[in-house]
Amino acid sequence: MTRTATRFWFGYLVFWLLLGIGIGAVFFSWFPYGIYFAVPMILFGAIGVIPTILAFIWMTVPRGRHRRIAMVAYLVLLALIWHAPAAYRAWNEEPGNDGPYIYWSDDPRHTITIAWTTASPHSSRVQIEHTGGELRSIEGGQEPGRFHRVVVDGLAPDTAYRYRVPALGTTFYPFRTAPEEDVDFAFAAYGDNRPWSGITMHRRVVDAMLRYEPEDGYRFILNTGDIVENPDEGYGWQWRLLLRQIQPLAATRPYMIAVGNHEVRRTTDYFVRYFDYGGDQFWYGFDYAGVHFMILSTEHDLTPGSEQYEWMRANLEAHAEDARFVIASFHRPLMTYDPRDRYDEPERLETLLPVFQEYGVDLVLAGHVHAYERHLIDGLHHVITGGGGVLLWFVPETGPKTVATETRYHFCVIHVREDVMELVARRIDGTVIDRFEIPRRDAAPALGR
Ligand SMILES: [Fe+2]
């Protein structure tokens, strides 16, 4: 190849790369995360590389059989790379041997729900024992299938158990039932981990949650929704990806979800195959060591008089007064200063805030905005934790009620202590975005709280 030709093809490649870098820079200034820079750069770079390599083969390999073989081999390699994601998706479309994962669909002191999937139909059988106790086998009762769920009841409070799923192997997974007393504990909250076009940082967030787990562990995990991009036919691989990614957390810590808009796209049939939280499935409540959790669905009617609205009032009426703290969680926030104003939050704020104030809700954990945000709304602490793995989006606008905001992958750890609750929001390198305390409402004023 002559020097001129080399210069020409090198220049050709550099042109595409510079174009990619230029477009990447524009995106990067718009969105605050490196992926927006990298995607155009790689895309345009690749567009330049493909014809450049073809031309290089053409010019360096002598005419004849070898040149033809080299060019065909290169094109086959490109086709394989191009089809790899589609092949992965097709391969993982059907349920496989994934899980187990646990959650509560009944009283956390006395029950646990164990779930998993299998590639071929099996009966649903788990084995469970507490330390020193005898191993008992429990059948799920349903017909042999590929989606499995066994609700184990009759458990003793604050007791260490371990279980295994024979269909998946011999590994035992430990878990602990909820205590009767108001002990100190911690749990983790995060959300918006859905893969976007197959790209996800979710596993890195999960790894960080495990790395920075408090000494006595997370007693459970709360996900504020948007766990898959598409929930329905043709997207089974996203559910498998989810189960694989949450498994290190969810095999041993109950995994509770506030349903997001992506889980209800077109159908909710798929969500309920994997998670059934009891009650109405999409809105439910549970108590853990004197703290009441109320999970709502912003994807179903919440207007006054609706079924869910009436359930919410009744749930708070029954549980809020005796609870040392009340936490409400749902996907779409009560407020954000995003100028696009597409989250219907003014209506939600108007409907829910008076009810939350009436019953003394201490903290709201929401998602939907791909960032961390904290607002103080007339005394109500309102946190958006939407940095669980989906591509980060705009930097949210701030306003008079904003206390903190950062567009970064993160998770929240909530420490519940005798008369104070502390929330720590961490980036995935463990550094702290935000940290604040909420005192117990009925704590004695004489103690200065
Ligand atoms: Fe969302």
C-alpha cells in the first residue's frame, strides 16, 4: 500500500472518529453520564473501521483466493458480532433455572415466600429448617410448571432459617424472620434498574449494595419500580436478566417492589408470575419491627374514591398510629422540578399529601426520575432513588423544596433506630451523596428530639 493510500484510509477512519467524538461531546454536555459520550463515539468509530478494514484487506492481500477468504471471513465475523445480542435474547426468552428469590406476601414474622423458575415443568418443592431443627419439605400445591412460588408459614419470629430448592441444587440459603420487638435494623432502597436497549449498570449497583452492607445486614430490599424495560411477550430475557442480577441480594433478603410504569406496559400478566405480594398485589402493606410500610401503585387509579385510595386510607387508619415510623413507597414521585412536567405529580401531591400528613407518614421513597433527589414538602421527607441501573437522564432542576440532588448510580440505606431513622444515599463507590435523620414523631420532647 502506498503512503498516500495509507494516509487516505487513516484519514477516513479519523474523520468518523472525530464525528463520533463531536456528537458524543454534544450528548455528554446534555446528559451527565459517560455512556452518552461513548455510544456515538463507538458507533461512528465502528462505521469508519468496517470499510477501512475491508479496504485494507483489499489493498494488502494479493488478488486471488486468499483475498476472497480474508474478506468473507471478516464479513462473517461482523455478522456474528451483529447477531450476538439477538441470539442472547432468543436463548434467554423462556424461563430457565433462575433464582431462588424471597419476598413476603404475608406476615414477615411468621411467613416467607420462596420463588424461582425452571426451564422445564417441575412441581414446586422447597426444604426448610432452622438451626438445629429438622428439615421439612413443603410442596407449593400448584400443578407442575415453570414459575414457582411457595408460601411457608408457621415460622417463629426473629429466627434464623435456611432453605433450598431441590430443583435448583443443594445450596442452602439463610434468611431471618421479622422480630416481634422494635429492634434496630437496616434495609436498602433503590429503583429504576431496568435495562435500556440491553445496557444496564444494575449488577454493579447490586454489587455495591453488598459491598457496603451494614454489619448486621439489610433485613430486606425495597425496589421503587421500573425493574424491566418491557414486561411482556418477546422480552422474557429481561426477566431472566433481572432474576440473575437480584439473586445475590434476593436469595437471602426479601425483595419488595413498588410497581413501576414499565412493569404494567400493555399487560401485568408477567409481573404477577414473578412477584405476588398478597392483598391486591400492586398495593400492599407490611410491618417490620414497629415500622409500617405502605406500598402503592402510581400505575393504578389513586384518585379519591378509587379502590386503591380507599385501601390506602384504611391501611393507614389500621397501622399508622401504633407504628414508630411510617414509610410510603411508590414509583412516580410526589414532586420533581423537571420542566418537562410529565409525571402528573401535582395531582398526586394534592391527593396524597393531606392523607400522609393526617396519618403522620414520615418518609416517601419513590423512583421514576433517573437520579437521586430529596425534597422537604411541608415536613414530609420525599426521596427519589432512581439510579439503580438504567441510563441516567437529565440533571433534575432544583426548586425551593429541594434539599439534595445528584444524577448518579446509587442506592439508599435506611437505618431504623429506637427513636430516629437515618437515610444514607451512597454512590456505587461507597461515597455519600446525602445523609439525614428523621426523628420519631412521638419521641419525648424532653429528650430534645
Ligand atoms: Fe418510571
